[in-house]
Amino acid sequence: MKTVTTQAVPNKSSVGSGTAGGSISASFSKFRELGLLAFIVILSIGVQIRNHSFLTLENLNDIATNTAILSILAVGMMLVIITRGIDLSIGATLALSGMSAAQMVSHYPGLHPLAAIAIGVGIGLACGMLLGVLVAWVNILPIIATLGMMNVFRGMTYQVSGGKWVSAHQMPESFKQIATGSMFGVNNLIVIALLIYLVSYYFINYTKTGRRIYAVGSNPDSAKISGIHNEKILWLVYTIMGGLSGLAGVLWVSKYASAQGDTAVGYELSVIAACVLGGVSIAGGVGKISGIILGSVLLGILNNALPMINVSPFWQTFIQGAIIVTAVLINALVKRGIDRNNLMRRKI
């Protein structure tokens, strides 16, 4: 008679939290988010003192709208980074999906907006699936695979467009309303972002697959021993990232009413920055939705506030870079402290 043994699937709360070190890490995560929130509040008050139009309802709505696409992409990037990966191709995927959707609506003005979104998401999913295969099963390093495919997707964008732009007058009003319209008085971009946050929060915290993503990022070898198919998890996170990039492409083109071959060049760096600011660990296994929302909001505030107080564009880049480097240093120092604390407890 064969005996069947089962092993518990590591969940998000149990990865690194079953020990005193995990408790310290969890406490720091909460403290870090509160500190980031406090910094955002202090920064906002300081900018308001310099420019009284900063905290107006209209400007706050602009910040939320302009940050929505960034934060949507940050959700997917967080999942990728949690598994110890990186995706440098999201800007190119965004451009390819947005251009393809724009080309379709320009040729078929009667196309339903949901069909345009489906086209963009479908192309993004295909890009993400391909990347997932290269990373998970071909075992190409994520930074190499995504860097190479970034150029492939960008080239395909120019091929699809024929080197031409799709401008506002070529797009039907129904397509532009995807990003500029509102629901219950709230801009559609904000509504879509909130829905993605809610779905992602449930997926990460309350599904077996979500918990497995953290397990793979925390300790791939242990995850495999416990019966988790690491390759499937890696393929899944890159597919999700691709789908969100495709959605972002449609939203981007709809918002700016323009599709270009060089759309979102370098945007992946802003998305990665939002994740790092939000406490997502490049070493894998650590990251929360609330953190990346705060990280995205901070970047959105900086992009909006610095020009309002007449900071030079050169200094704007310097300030943003300094804040990101500071966040990385804090993460590294605290991680070193937690590791040292864990080592001392084991010796005891």
C-alpha cells in the first residue's frame, strides 16, 4: 500500500515569518511604509507652502491620473522582482501594444473600446509568455532575455507603424474616452488602477499561486522540494507582467491620443524605481501592494511638485535618483541587520 505524503505550501506570511527574524522583518516592513507615508505627507506640506495650488483637488486628481499607469505596471514588476527577476522590456511591450491598438481603431473607427483593450492585452500577454519561456525553461538570465526582447519588441513597433505616428485625429472619440472618461466622477484610469490593486491584493494574499510566488522568490530550492513547479511560476509572473504592459499601452495611447515608435522609452526604470521605493527587495521574496502604491505616489508627487516650485530639470533628476539610492541603501542596511540578528539567535 502506497503512502501519500503532502507538504504544506509556503504562504506569504510564513515565508521568513516563522522565526524571530521574520517578525523583525515584518515589523520593519510596516515601519518602512509608515515612514514612506510620513515622508510623502511632509513633502506635500512643504511643496504646498511654496506653491498654494499643489494640494488643490484638481492638482491631486492630476497626480493620481498621471500615476495610474505607473502603478499598474508596478504591480506586475513587483511579482517579477519577488521571483528574483527583472523585466526591462515593459516599455517596448507597452509601445507595441499601444501602437497595434491605435492602428486598429484608426482603420476601424467603429471598433468597441473593449475590443481595443483586448487587442492590447492580448499582444502584451503574448510578449510576456514568450519572455516567460525564455526565462523559465530556456534558463536565460532575466536581465539578458528582457534586454534582448526589448529591442525585438521595439523593432516590431516600428514595423507595425511603418515609421509613422498615429495622431489624435485618427483615433475615434470612444477610444480616447477609455483614459479620459470618468465613472461616478472618477477618472477611468484611477478606477482601472484601483480594480487591479484589489484583484492583485486578493491574488497575492489569498490564493495558493500567490503564496507560491513568494515561496519561489524566498528560496527556489526549498520551493521545488515542497512540490512547487518553479518554472510555471516564473512563466506566470512574466505573462502577468506582459498583460499589464499591454493594458498600459492602450491606456497610454488613449490618454495622450498619440502612438509613436519611441513611446515609453526608459519607462521601465521608473517602474522599477517605484517598486524599490515601495520596499520590494531585489533579492526576491519581499514586496507588498501597499508599498508599491506609496512608491508610485511618491514618484508621481516628485514629477508634479518639483516643476511647481521651479526646480531645474537637471536637479529634478538628481533629487529623484538620490531618493532612490537612499531607499536602496536603507533596505541593504536593514537586511544586513536582520541577517546578523538571525545569525546571533541561531548561535544562542
